[in-house]
Amino acid sequence: MLQTFNEKNRDLLININGELIHRDTAGISPFDSAVQGGDAVWEGLRLYNGKIFKLTEHLDRLRHSALALAFAEIPTHESIIAEITKTLAANEMTDGVHIRLTLSRGTKITSGMDPRLNQAGPTLIVLAEHKAPVYRDAVGESGLSLITSSIRRFAPDAMDPKIHHCNLIQSIMAKIEANVAGADDAIMLDPRGFLAETNATHVFIVNKGPDGPIIETSRLVACPEGITRATVLELCRAHGIEHRERDISMVEVYRADECFTTGTMGELAPVATVDGRPIGNGNRPTTARLSGLFGELTAREGTPVV
């Protein structure tokens, strides 16, 4: 699955510390921590009809990640929202937009990894693009093909996945394996061999229970605190759908009735095959129902920004 270039994004204006510059204009110093060592945190946001869904939750996660990395200075929610609004207005954007926020430790007085070399305050980048949910155009209702990666997600004592940091080499290596195998994405396991997530999304499985479907997903041990993941669990609670968070083996994924992934970039996306094995019989009523409920929620809720 390869994303294609959208001509609407040809002349995007990017916001870097409040300055709007053309996408092709250099705006980041080679002394910035994001360049020097991936020392930055990020969030993906989606704009629906002038509103950003779960904006506060995303900004909370950004702040929590920056706190975990001991950033000396973190912009307020209000200041970040102001820069988002400014960026969207400059690009005349109101809907069908994905926003990537990057907050780095800032520029250094000289190259090196020591955070004490950062004395200029953080760097905030607001990148807004015209972009549909990434899997919608690529796979539609046919479903994703996944493989199991040989790359493991870190345990919390190695690098806690609750830090939403910009060093994505682990995920990139897993994505390379998926590309070589001709798959859309790769499932990554935790150090014990249980399901963690894919290189880009969380994973849910669905099975028939005595009183209806049972939705299950991995525990937050070797995967981040997903905003869309949490929303799906909220929808299950609100609509009386049985759900669990537990350790899940790949055998359980293979024999599931349904499987889907969740993420801000891709919303809810059905999974057709894992390691070449078809999941279920191709009918996905629970995935379809949750996708519909999610769509209703994003149409109804959100923080107005334009």
C-alpha cells in the first residue's frame, strides 16, 4: 500500500514556531533536536468539518510524552491550538485534513545529545495536509493484508511505548518487512511473543460469544495509548458490546472471526489476511457497526478550530 501525492498539497504552508513557510522552503535548523537525534514527540490529528476529533486527548498525550522526556518547556494547549487554527486558515482547510504536530526539544548551541545544550526553547511544527484516511482509498472494504514482523516492540523497561516519540526506526524496519512481503502493514509482537500492535496502528479481534460479539485488543504493555483505540473501547461500553484487554497470541488472531486496526490516520480498517491466512469468512458485521458508530461520533463531536 503506497500513498500517492495529492496535488492539493502542492503549495502547503507549514507552521514552524509561528512562521508560515512554503513546504519546499527550509525551516528547521540542522542543530534542532529532531534532526540531531529524533529527540521530539508528535501527534496526528484529524479535521472533520471544522472540528478536530479528541483534540484535548491528543494534546494531553503530547504533553505527557514531553514530560516523560523532561522537556524544559512545553507550549500550552491554548498556544498550540492557536497555531493549528492559524495554519488551517492560511491553507483554507476545513475538512478531510490530517495534521501532524511535532514538538522537539529545540535547537542546540552545538551538536550533541546532551539536553543541556538545548537553550532556545522547543520547536513546534504544524503540518496540515489534505489527506483522506490512509487505508480507505488503498483497500476500501476488501481489507488489509498484514504479516508478522520479526521486529519486536520494546518492553517498558527498554523504551516505554507510552512516550509518543519521533524515533520511529522500529516501526520503519517492520514496515520494510511488510513492503518486501507485499503486505500493507506488519504486526509487531511484544518481547514475550504476544500481539502488541502493527507498525502504525492498534489491532482488535472479534469473536462470537454466547450473548453477541466479543471485542478484544492487547494490553498497554508494548503499545502506546491510542486515542482511536480508547474511542473504540468507549463505544463498546456505550453500546453494550462485550470487550476485553488481554494478552493475545497470533494463533488467536489467525482463528478470529474478524480483525481490524485503529488509528487517527486510518480510522477503523478491516483486516482480510494475516501472514497469508484469511481472517474469518469475509463477513465483518461488528467491524462495520463500530466503523459506523465511529463515523457518527466524529461527525457529532470535536473541538472547533476553523
